[in-house]
Amino acid sequence: MAGSSHGHTPAAWTGVIISFIGFCVASLFMVVASPVGFWVGMGIVLLGGVVGGIMSKMGMGQKPHFHPLNPPAAGREPARAES
């Protein structure tokens, strides 16, 4: 998606970095056959998603963008094509 700003926010970067570290931890403990360490790593992965979501709610995520030709109507869903 050329010209997109998808994922270029502090919330996205922080969530992805924490999740990446969790995947690395889980992978390491999978190789050394330690189920407890593996699940700790998976917990870190989930923590990354939670931290990214919280940061996004705090205003550090991508701002909503509405197309100028199709502004959102209050209390109404976008029109759907009938088939």
C-alpha cells in the first residue's frame, strides 16, 4: 500500500518489538525443550498486543481517517452493494 501510514506509530512499533522479543524467547525455550519457558515467551507475545492496544487507546496509535467523499454518518453503517 504505497503512501500508507499503516503501522508507523509508537503504539505499533512498541507492540511489535515486545512481541518479537516474546517469539525469540519462546523459540529459544522450544529448542532447549523447556515448556515453561516457551509459555513465558508466548505470554510476552500477548503482552506486546496488550501494550500496543493500550498505547493506541492513549492516543499514540494511528488517527482515524475518513474519505472526504464518504464521511461517516452518525449512527449509520456504510452503504452496502446489493447483489
